[in-house]
Amino acid sequence: MAETALLLVVKRIGIALAGDTLKIAKDLLAKRSEMVAALPSDMKLIKNELELIHAFIKGIDRKGVKNEIIEAYTAQVRTLAYEMEDVVDQFIYVVGEHNPKGIFGYFKKIGKKPCSLFSLDEIATDVKRINKELKDLSERMDRWTKPMDDGAEIPAAGYEIEQVYPPGPVHDYLIKDEELVGTDENKKTLIDLLCSEDQPLRIIALWGMGGVGKSTIVNSVYRTEAFRFDCCVWISVSESYKLEDIWKTMLKKLVGKDESELNPEAIDSAELRVELIKFLDKKRYLIILDDVWTSDALFRSREVLVDNGLGSRVIITTRMDEVASIADDGYKIKIEPLHHNDAWLLFCRKAFPRIENHICPPDLHKCCIDILEKINGLPLALVAIGSLLSLRPRTEREWRNFYNQLTSELHRNENLNHVVKVLNLSYKHLPGYLKNCFLYAAIFPEDFLLYRKRMIKLWIAEGFVEQIGTCSLEDIAEGYLVGLVRRSMFEVVELNRSGRIRSFRMHDLVRELAIFQSRKERFSTVCYGRSGLTVGVDARRLSVILCSNGIPSHIDLSRLRTFMAFGDNMGSSLWHPVISKSKFLSVLDLSGLPINVVPDSIGDLFNLKLLCLDDTSVRELPKSIKKLRDLQTLSLKHSRLANFPEGVSKLVKLRHINASHSQSVDIRLCNNWEGVEPFKGIWYLTELQSLSSINSSELFVAKLGHLTQLRYLSICDVRSGHCAKLCNSLSQMHELSKLFIQACSEDEVLQLDSLSFPNPLQKVYLGGCLSEKTLESPFFLKHGHALLHIGLKSSQLSKNQLSQLSELAKLTVLDLDGAYTEEDLHFHTGWFRNLKIMVLIDLTRVNQICIDKGALVSLEHFCISNPEELREIPVGINFLTSLKEAHFLYMHPDLPSNALKEKLDHIPDVYVVKKAGIQSAIDLDTHCK
Ligand SMILES: *[C@@H]1O[C@H](CO)[C@@H](O)[C@H](O)[C@H]1NC(C)=O
Ligand SMILES: *[C@@H]1O[C@H](CO)[C@@H](O)[C@H](O)[C@H]1NC(C)=O
Ligand SMILES: *[C@@H]1O[C@H](CO)[C@@H](O)[C@H](O)[C@H]1NC(C)=O
Ligand SMILES: *[C@@H]1O[C@H](CO)[C@@H](O)[C@H](O)[C@H]1NC(C)=O
């Protein structure tokens, strides 16, 4: 419950009072009334007060004291904090408007300032009022808590007193050994590591989200394998550990069996250590540390874990990747939720204990499937919910009811409380700055695939990400994401080709927890379905999912910071009110809605930082867009925008512009983007980090060099004549890592002989005929060895050029789309040593592909599509022993089918599709086996 809202406000006030803003403000305020002049100091007071309150609430939270007075107090503070946030946003806006160095000054329009949305007098009045109310609140609080202090003192211990579990293996009483499902593989791995001949001490770690069954697995193995050790001890570290307690427990349990005279309670920690070391020194021991939260706990307990070379083992279970990393190489086991079939089995055993073979009655089948989908393979919840349902009448109605109320059941039902507690604990342990980021993910629909890039921009727009040193906000935010994944709050769905998170998901139950928490903190509200039913109507963030009836009228829109909508059936009556009423919006995401025209009033959203109109039919933006001075991200992917309106170049805080749309519906494996026209003054947007896709022009390529922060650039419609200036501009980009250049037509020659960059790039895509010396340009000579990904289209590569590419040492991905026009394609020994993915599209003339032994030695994915003249499978494909997957698409009808099996048998996944008639993967599989 530590108040995330307070932190945000404190930070926001900090920004308002930071050097630059304050300096401008001082001049501005000095000329006004006394009350206005006192604004900075009044705001400072509020900031200090909120900081104190935050520390106070956090302290109470730690101690696990549940107290209704404090709950009520927190709620009132939160309300004031939110009001303060609104006021600070107004203040920052007004000051920004008067910034002489700001854009208005830049364009020399002084004296023609637009009339302000807010008045300083009103702001000052509000600040005074909030200040007073905070003071009153604290006084009242004192009055109510004083009497309590004398008697039932708030415990002062510095660690948790709330004992979540009885000590001992946690899920022991829940899942019996014979009921364990889907754990065989993990159990086997664990037993192997436990019993291996390896003599040195080994630390084994099992990690995964709360309730995934880590302790259950360890417990089951513990019971069968403990006899191999001279002594064993199981310690629940949980969150309430004190190192001394761990040692005491350890010694007590060990000595108890050894019948010595020692009394662990009576000795101090130094002695404890000595005794423990003495005890463990001569024994083959097994120690289990269950549910470890910090690696600190572990490092320090290592002091007593002597490595006596007798094959001793320590097993830890944890939700944190970081903690698990303490395990020795190859001794770390990630525990994933159960697969569907196993989950079903386990659930049915619990839900239908008295039915023979635990078969689900047909009328409950559908409902069970729905419930299981929610639980998503989390054993702890499967067992708890299954057991609970076993006690209910077995009628469809009863069960459906339960399903519909699953969320509130989770919190209300005593028997499910431990599920919630396990998940609650994870939330409680998040550092403050991660809590907001975590909760934010819950405003997306269930099972929604979340993308790193998108999430990061949202977090930044909301102000969740704090600048540290010279790192970019984007990099810091990525660190947050990794932090949440490593704490098992998010599950990674897809990694990029070099191991970076690309997309992720929230487990359904975790999402329910987050929604519950969000509602409580008024962080966000999700409005779902036709009924639009929702609780917590005055939240700061609103997402509407499939609400064809519009936003329920009782929801207060005036204070929203984020608005998102999901579903393509929601007309303008849904989002128009938001634009006109939600003045403080920072994030407006209307992607996928049927939108043609954006209203002019959007320019009044003075606080807007992210505007997303992806996948809409928007053709143009209103002129008022130029008023959105704080805008950081402007996204119009797959819209129909052709031109930006005049004045976008005034939005100097823009960091990301994406207006890419693809040329045709035909989804190609290579990029095929169409750009928008470059607008005048785009080169003033010097904070830009990504820019895609813009059509080239003489002026644009010449000025592009001003955008030195660019990391991602996509430029289309490039003519030969632009290339010299383009190369010159690119040579000034220190941060660039991904570059897409597309010529205006297939035959246009990209004259990139002088291409150069100060630093290496990761990915380069070039669409158009390559000039002869491109691959010998300064860039390729100097940084080619660092390139990870190269895509070429219509390049008319020669054999010699292909050979040059084959030497790029780190190249992992190669896409060639109509890029190679010779008749034979020969991969020689030693070529493309590190290539993992190769995609060859439209090899128009190639009639033979040869792969020598020792070529493409790392290749894992191979795709070839539409090789018009090729009538056989590449010769030598049998040498590619690391292949995992191969696709042969739109192959020549004459390709002989009968020899396929033999030639491709060594590849685990093969898809073959011939041009005439389709032979699917399944066909081939049965054909092969
Ligand atoms: C979980 O956390 C929520 C919100 O802090 C709280 O209201 C609820 O009582 C907790 N549930 C349990 C079972 O501890
Ligand atoms: C994937 O992740 C790495 C490491 O974090 C990152 O540097 C790189 O940009 C990404 N690679 C690709 C091919 O996108
Ligand atoms: C811009 O949008 C396109 C199309 O979805 C996408 O492929 C590209 O990665 C986006 N650019 C950035 C910098 O995210
Ligand atoms: C951008 O260039 C492409 C050709 O590469 C052209 O088809 C398109 O119409 C141009 N876009 C605009 C907005 O002019």
C-alpha cells in the first residue's frame, strides 16, 4: 500500500521547482501579488509534507499494521496529492508559456502570446488551500492516533512481523505427492543436480513466479532424496528473515537431531557461526532456503556454508532472477506455469475428488475451461480454486457465478486468501518506482501482448521514469522492465534476436491483483464490455475495452492522465468527450479506432506527451497540434497520413515520430514502408530518437545531420542525387543504431560509396540498387564487423559482393529480397560463421544453390520464398546441422516430392509449400514419419 501516488507528485513538484523552471518563474511571479510570489515556497512546503507522509505510510506498511484510521488517512492524503498534481501541471504550463527562450521566443512572436488556460492567482489560491488542508489533516491524525500510541504500540521492529505462512514447506498441505502433475522434468533435473557425483558444494536455484510450485517440487524431491545426506534442514526464509534467526533455526534443527548439549537460544551470533561451521564441516549436508527475497540474505548465509568437498548441496527457491543467479552455472532451474493438459488434470483432481478418474462433467466443461484460462497454469491457484469448487453444488449456474466473481472471490474468500497473499507479497516487495510501472500494465486487456517499445514510451510519458546520470530515459525504463520480469511480475513472450525483451504479458491472476490494487489507489480503472460496469470512478487512468455504448456517464473524466481504448467498434461519441473534458491528459492512445478526423480541440490538451493514432484512417492532423508543446511521442503507424501540418517543428520535445505505413497489404518478410513528406523545420526537433518513415528531399537530407540524437531512422523515396548529402548528414549521427534507406524505385542506384558513421550500427536495411563500392564504404570497412542484421532489397548483388557480406563477423540475420540476380548461389566454406537466420525472397534467376561443408555453421532458421528457377532443394543442406526450422515457400511445381524426406530429415521443423497446390507442413510430417 506504500503510496505510489505521493511519490509521483513529489517528483512532479521537484520538476516544477528545478533550476530552469524556477528561474523563469521567479521573474514572472515577482511582478504579481504577494500570494503568487509565495508560490514556490508554498509548493516546497507541500512537497516536504508529502515526503514525510510518504515515509510515514511506508513505515507503517512495513510493520504490517492494519488500521482503519490510517487507511482513511491515506485515502485523504491521496486525494490532496492528486489535486496538487493537477495544480503543479498548470503551474508548469503557465511558466512554460512565458519562457523567453521557448518556442514562442524562437519564432519571435513575443507580444502575441495566446491567452492562458490558467491563471496564476487561481493556482496560488489552490496551493494555499491544499497546504492548509494537509496541515489540518495531520493535526486530526495526531488527535486520533495519540490515544493508541500509549497502549497497543505500533511495533517498532525493523522487519515484518506479519508471518505469512507457518514455518516449514509451504504448499505441503496442499498438493500431495501423488497429485503432482507436470513436474516430472523439473524433478528429474533437480534430482540429477542433487545426486550428481560432483563433490564440491553446489548451490541450486529454482525460480519462478509466486505460486508456480517451486517449493512443492523441492519438497517432493526432499522427501525421497534426503536420505543421501548426513543432515538436512529446511528453512523458510520468506521476507521476514533476520540472518541470526536463520542461523538459529538452522542450528536448532540440526542439533536437535544430534542430541548435543548446545542451546542455540543462549549464544550470540558470532558463536552461532562458529558452531554451525563446526557442525557442517564434517558432514554431507543439504540445506533448503525457501522463498529467498534478496541476494544479500544469501551471500551472508554463505559465510557458514562450508565447502567440505563431500558433495553438499544448498537449494534455494526464489521469485527473483537476481537471487537465482547466485546458483552455480547449470544449477539454475526456471519453473514455468503448467501446460494446459497438466493444469486441467490437476484442477480436475481437486475439483472432482470423488468422481472416478476425476472426469469433468460435460455441463461444467465450458465453465472449467474459462476458469482455467484465468488461472493460467498456476498450480497454487489451481489447487486452491479446485478445492473450493469441489465443495460447491455441481451446477453450471453456481460455477459460472463463481467464475464471474473470481476477482472479488480471490480477495473475499478465506480459502483463496493465501493465493492473494502470495501475489500480494510480490507487489509489496516492489520498489516504489516499479509499482507504478507494474500497475500501469493492468490497464491493457487480459492476455494482451505488451511490447517493450510501447510500454517504455507510456511509462516515460506518465513521468514514472527517473533520469539517472546521462542514461537516456528509454534505457532506464528498459531497466525497469527487466526488473519486473526478473521479479516474475511479467512473463516474457518474445526475446529479440540478441536476447532483449520484445514482448511480454501479465499473468491473468497477477493482472487481477494489479486491477484490485489500482482501484484501491485510484490509479486506474478498466471499463469493460457493453455494460461498461466499473468501480473506482474517479481514477487517474481509464481504459475502455469493447465499450460500444460509450463511457458510463458517472465516470469523472476531468482528471484523467491516461486514456486508452481497445476495440474497433467504438465511434467518436466514445472519445470526443475525453478530448473535450480531460484537460490534464498526458497519454491519449486511440489506436485501432475508426477515426478519420481528429478534432481541433486536441490542441487544448496542454499536458499531452504521447499521442497514438496507429491503425486509424487519419489522413491529416489539425493545425492545433502545434500547441502540444510537451509532446514526446507522435505515433501514426499504419494510418493514412501523408503530410504533417505546419508547426509540428515547434514541438521541440518530440522524441519519437512514427508514421510508417506499408505499401501494400501483402505482408512481406522484408520492410516495405512508405514515407510521409518531410516537413519544414523538422531539423529543429533535436531531441528526436526515432524517426520513421519520411520521404527524402534535397533539403531534408542536407539538414538531417542536426538530428544527432537519432537512434532509429527510416527514410524513403531516396534518389541517387540525394545520396551524397545524405551520407554527409549520417556521418554526424553518434547514436544511430538502426537505419532504413529505401530508394524511390527498384532501379534507382543508392550511391552510398561514402557512407560512414562515428559508431557501429546494429541493423541496416537498404532497398534499391547498390552502387558498386557500397560494401567497401568507410562504414562497412570500419564497422561492418559489428553489424548484426542486414536487409537488402533489389540490390543486384554480385557474387563478389555476397562474398564481402559473408565475412561480416557478427552478422546474425540476413534478409535478401530480390537482391541477388545471378544464376547460381554458392555458400563457400567459412562463409557467414555467425548467421542464425537467413531469408531469401524472389531469387529470380538462381537455378542452383550449393552449400559447402563448413558454410553457415550456425544457421538455425532458413527461409526461401519464390525461387522461380530453382527445381531442387539446396545441395549440401545436410551439412547444416544446427538448423531448427526451414521454410520452402512458393517452390517450383517441378520440385520432386519423393526425395524431400531424406534430404530434410535432420531438420526438426520443415514447411514446404509449392506454387501449384499446397503441401502443408502436416502433410510432409506424415509423409516423413
Ligand atoms: C492484498 O492486498 C490488498 C491491497 O493492498 C489488500 O486489500 C488485501 O487485503 C490483501 N490480501 C491479502 C489476502 O492479504
Ligand atoms: C536486441 O537486444 C540487444 C541486447 O540488449 C540490443 O542491444 C539490440 O538492439 C537488439 N538486437 C536486435 C537485432 O534488435
Ligand atoms: C515504426 O513503425 C513500424 C511499423 O509498425 C515499425 O516496424 C517500426 O519498428 C517503428 N519504428 C520504431 C522506431 O519503433
Ligand atoms: C513518398 O514516396 C513514395 C515513393 O517512394 C510515393 O509513392 C509517395 O507518394 C510519397 N509520399 C508522399 C506523401 O508524397
